[in-house]
Amino acid sequence: TALVAVTEKLHAAKAAKLSSVLILLDLSAAFDTVNHSILLTTLSNLGVTGSAWQWMASYLEGRSYQVSSRISACLQDISQWMSAHHLKLNPSKTEMLLIPGDQSPTQDLVISLDDSQIRPSDKVRSLGVVLDNQLTFSPHIANMTRSCRFLLYNIRKIRPFLSREATQILVQSLVISRLDYCNSLLAGAPMSTIKPLQLIQNAAAHLVFNQPKHCHITPLLRSLHWLPVAARIQFKTLTLAYKAKNGPAPSYLRGLIKPRSVPRNLRASSLARLDPPPRTRGRQASRLFSVLAPKWWNELPLSVRTSGSLAVFKKRLKTHLFTNHLG
């Protein structure tokens, strides 16, 4: 959800022909230097209490760990806050991503942090996702495809010794879970962009059933009850929309969703809809969560939109998408 909120702002700025700068900070030996007392006090101040706080305290006790401008002023404030809490930024591992607008600043943009200078990179990694300066997510997809191919190669070597059920468990836990991770960030991406991920899923299905790659894929996906990649992206996006509309979801996600208010005399099908934001034209705007989520949500059957719980919603949503994509 944090990355959904960040990329939402980046897409919106690009749609408005504005430039953005994304800074990814790194802490020097964070797990070695974090002060446990300060951490526990901060958690308490943030509202973490009771058994949750006691669980954290029990885990921390007796343990050690191993593991140009206004922007510069902001970084300096962060650095001072870190120092006050016995933490230290690591400038050598701090990265910057410049997402250019129509009137982009010069490419020699340099940001100062302590005694180091930070220059823009073509791509950066945040929470396991590779972000590129055009927000295409192509490097992320290439990186994920490469790691999934390696996993499938290793599973294929031991496939003769595995049952179909065991192979399916391995593939779902090691490969399909990677395809699903943060996949809502790919909402609105062209089919050509996500095609490599679909090819990975096809290869995974062929491996489970021990079938050659030219075997027709739809019956295999239907038998496995696997939604295709495009449908999985839509499923995750709509699940976040349900949480933002009905809870629980972070406030920054709820702020992107606006339930439609209608007079009582309108028919029931107009209920449980979402209002799209105004002025949302352009290719980049079509990637916005605040645009796609209402669009996809309002296209759902009323029985799905009015589900009484998240579990019921996800079950009905999967059935709806399964029927649409796999017949």
C-alpha cells in the first residue's frame, strides 16, 4: 500500500507534466545501532500497546542484530532526527530517482547529504520493487521474470521425484507468490509489458502438469483455479479498493477512494459505486489507482460490490474474474 501511494503521486505528477524526485534513504547498520528503549517508547507513542507491545519488548530484550535545494534541507532534517534517535543515514547507499516532466530539470541534478553528493539513477529498488525513471516497471518485470525462470529451472530438475500436488505447492509458494507481490503497481500497464509475467505463469502451469510448452494453457489454468496475470492484477487492485472503501486500509489509501452519494429514490444498482476523480485524461493518468479502481469497481456486478465482508468479496470477485477470463 505504501508503494501504491508513492507511485500514485509519481503518476499524477507525470500526467500533469511535472517532474518528481524520489529519494530512497539507507541507514548505516540500522539493526546494529537502533536503540531498543527509544524504539519501544516510539511504538507506545504511536498507539502500539497491550500484548502487541509486550511481544515486541519480549523479542527485543537481550538481543543483538546484524543486517540542491529544498530537498537537501529536508534530508538534513531527516539526518538530524536520525541522530537524535541514535541512528545514522548511509549516504553511500542512498539513492535518488528523477522522474522527468515536460520541463525536466537538468540531468546533472545533485543533492547534498552530509559530506556526500547524491546523483540520479535510472532505476532504484524500494521494498523489493524496481522503479525506473519512466515508471514503466519494465526493469522490475525483467528482474522478476529472471528470478522466476531460475526457480522454475530448479523445480523442473526435481519434477520426476514429485507428485503433481507437491509440484503445485512448490510452484505456488515460490513462483506465483512472486508474480502477485505488489502487482497492483502494474494496473493499467499495456498487455505487452506484462506479457513476460504471463509466460512465466504459463510455464509454471505446464510444469505442474508435466506438459510440453506448446500444450494449450487455458484448460490448465482452469484446472488449477489460477487467474491469468492481468486478472490477478485487477483482483489485487479491487481488493485494495474494497479495503479503502469499507476498511481496513491506511488513511493515505482511503483518501484515493470516494464513494458515490446518491438520493434514496435511485435504484439499487446505482449504490455502492465509486466516483472517479475529475480531469483524468492522458496515458499516464490511466495508470492512477484513483482512476482505475473506480472504473473497475463500477463495472462489477452489484452482488460483488455489496459483499458484506472482505472474505465474501474476494470469493465473489474471483468467481467473476474467473468467468470473464477463463470462461
